[in-house]
Amino acid sequence: MDTAMTDEEMIRHYLPHNTTQCFETLYNRYVNKVYHRCLQMTKDSDKAEDFTQDIFIKVFGKLEGFQQRSSFSTWLYSISYNYCADQLRLAKRFSTTQLEESHESTTYEDSMETQLREETYQVMQQVIGTLSAQERTILRLKYEDGLSIDEIAQLYDLKISAVKMRLKRSRAKVQQLCTQRFSD
């Protein structure tokens, strides 16, 4: 199998005739990225491994229906993100990022800095929590996951201008809420 082929070319050419090799190549290309995305969302390596396997089973079951309206990686990312979010929602456990506590900091300045970071983190979590699910998702896709505006537009079947406007409004809302919370 030609590993220099794009994902889409490989799916088009090899899926009908050499399904196992096609799946194996795509799996090897993306397993680490999907795992890290799952780990980022779950904060649990065992769950992340389980979710990664479940996602690939789901993706490979739907691969013949891949319509190439977006890149394979965008399509896979969408399935990964939605699967993890659904599983977390079903378990009624929403992922939160834990601040790492430093056991080494014993000075007053270090403890004040740690306290300030924790307070800032808590305010940011409260602010993010007030956003709609769609606002949170678009901000995370752009800033945590590094998707381009074009990729987000493809993912949600939106115009680029709509994605830009939603990002702008969400950022403005976060800024306004943070300003209010920090001034209180």
C-alpha cells in the first residue's frame, strides 16, 4: 500500500479491494491523535484507550459511507469528539482539567502564584460553563484542538463567515464575563 497517498485517495482506491490494509494504515496514522483527544477529554488513560478502540470500530463500520465532504481527519475528529462527549454526558461526568499541584513549592510567592492560578482557573471554568454547548465546542475546536476556521465550517456545514462570527461573539462573551468576575 502506498503510504504517500492521502487518506481520501487510499479510501477510494483500496477500501473496495483491500479493506484490512486500508483500515490498518488509517488506524496507524491516527490512533495516537484519537487517543490523545480522548485522554484530553476523559483525563483517564483506561477510558481513553477504550474510547479510542470504540471510535475506530465505529469509524471503520461507517467508512464505506464516508462522502469526502470534508477531509478524513476532520471526519474522524468529529466522530471522536462527539463520541467522547456523548459517553461523558451519558456517564454524567463532564471532563474538567485539573491543575497540577506542585509539591515542591513552599515559598510564600509560589503559594500565592498557585492560589492566583487556581482562582483564575475556577473563574474561567465558571465563565466557560455559562456558554452554550455550541459556543464551548467551537472555542475548543479552534483553541484547544487547533482546527482551522475552514475545518470547523466543514465540520458543521457552515459558511466561513458564520464560524468567524460565532468565534468572535463567543470570545467577546468570555471576555465580558471574565471582566465582570475579576472586577467583583
